[in-house]
Amino acid sequence: MATNPETERVVREFLDHTDAISDEITSQAEEVLGKVPFIFSYMNERPESFVLSTLGDFYTARPKSMDVQMAEKLRPLPLPLLLVRMPA
């Protein structure tokens, strides 16, 4: 990765924890939905992609500029990942 050393360190540290983050996302989705979404079993095979995709979906579909209710009304497709509790 061609970035500054601090950015590389932060990204590497994040990627070192993707297995744990992936497991947490899956268990929170199961808690909220009552089951693990079908696609999660396949996405979990690549935890780096799964975690980055989930975070991207969450922050794209729920921008800080609007409240949760408005974001849900504007969301074009159902994304069970959005039910996962993410930090504010």
C-alpha cells in the first residue's frame, strides 16, 4: 500500500481484527433478525471484504446528515446489515 506509515499501520491493525469484527456483525444480525442471513455464510469466507462491505453499506445508507428514520425511507433495497448496531 503506497500511503504514509501511520495510515498503513491503522489499516493493517484494522485488517488484523476482521475475523472478530465479522463474527460480531454476524451475531448482532442474528440477534436482531432471529437468524443469520443466508448471504452472510458466503461473505464470512472473506472477512476483509465482508467487514468493509458491511461498514460501507451502513455508512452510505445512514449518513450522519440524516436521522435513521429518514435514511430507512430513502433506502432503495433492504439491507439486513443496516440493523447491526454501529458506533455513532
